[in-house]
Amino acid sequence: MSAGANLVSFVTIGVLVGCGVTLLLERSLSRVLLGVILIGNGVNLLIVFGGRAGDPPVVGVGDESAMSDALPQAMVLTAIVITFGFTAFLLAISYRSWYLTGDDEVPDDIEDREIVRRAARREVSAADLASEPAVADPQQVDAPAPPREEDRG
């Protein structure tokens, strides 16, 4: 068995990143937090395995051509700090959401609900401010929105 990276290592990295992306797409902030942690760990392992294996990178101790590359280790240390800061930020947001609402699920936006409602009724979601009429405008595929009852009376 070689001392370098092998297939099991890269499959583990793929599983970590895949599970992290799956968790990142959830609506619960605690799952998003776990997804960020898994993605961060997977990417850190990928960076470490991307470096050249060899002797410790200390100048004057051994042959310079046999030394390992110190850049991946420095990048991983930086990535660990960034992931830790982002994790602390998401943890604070999750705690604040739990404190205010009793739940850590991200609710729908009011604007998103309005867009879904208008799409279901096949209304134009934005006003067309161009000078040409709607019939001559090739980009406007929907008919203009019917006037609302509040606007009529």
C-alpha cells in the first residue's frame, strides 16, 4: 500500500462533499450548518492530498528536491480559519432564528410567494415600461395582468 492518496481517500472526499451539498440545500439552518462543515472538511482533505509528499519542508535539513510542498498545508490552515468563522456566523444566525421564532427553518419570502401566485394565475410579474405596446413586444409572452378589484373601484 502506498503512502500517497488512494481511491478510498478520494471516495471519502466525494462522500463528504456530496453529503455537504445535500445538507446545504435544506431549509433548516442546522442542516445548512452541518453541510458547510462537511464541505469544508472535504475540501481541506482534497487540498492536503493535492500536495506533494516528501520530507518536512525545512531548508537546510535535507535535499530540497525531496521536500514536500508547504503551500497546501498553509492553504488548509487558512481554510480552517475561514470555515470556523463562517460556522460561527451560521451558528449565531441559527440561534437567533430559534430564539425569535422557535424554529430554525428558513421561511419563504413574501416576494417569492407573490411570484408563485402570479405564475399560477399566468399574470405578468413585472410592469413593462417600454414604449411599444404589449402586442409588438416579442419578449413579453404573457398577456398583460388584468386589473385588480381594488384598482377598479
